[in-house]
Amino acid sequence: MTNPTPESLLQPFRERLEALDQQLAELVAARLAICCEVAEVKRAHGIPMMQPSRVAAVREAYAARGERLDLSPDFMRSLATLLIDEACRLEDEIIDAPAAAGAEALR
């Protein structure tokens, strides 16, 4: 019997990671779709895109979730910041789009 190769030893783990990565991407897409809906509401009601208190609350909620799951709070804050930055970029595009376009212009 031959010894397993590093590749064959690692492949099952890589497959599991790839499946989780797909789920993460789908969840991020769903989160950003909701953020686009939020942008439409902000646009329709003249609500400023940036809500600093909400940004801070989301970042701290991520840190707290991380602590409960034995993940680094700093890592979780950084992850939240990445998500928030992309959400803000999308919201800016929607809020600044011509009135008839809105989120549909981005699809």
C-alpha cells in the first residue's frame, strides 16, 4: 500500500472549505441585496447614507459574536468593516443614481 500524498490527505478538508466558502459568498450576496433595499428606502426618504452609530453597533456586534465563538474580536471587527465598506459603496451608487434608475441600474 502506498503512502498517501499531502494532496490526498488535504483534499477532503479543501472540499469542505470550498463548500463553506460558497455558503459564505451566498450569505454576503444576500446581505448586500438587503443593503441595496435599505439604500432605496434612504433615497426615497432623504435619509443620509452614512449612519455612524449603526456602523459602530454592527462592528461591536460582530466582535461580540466572535468572542462567543472563540474568534478574535479584532478579526470580526475587520470583517464587519469590509462588509460595511462594500454596503456603503453600493448604497452610494443607488442613492446617487438618476431617480428612475435606483438599484435596478446596478443589476
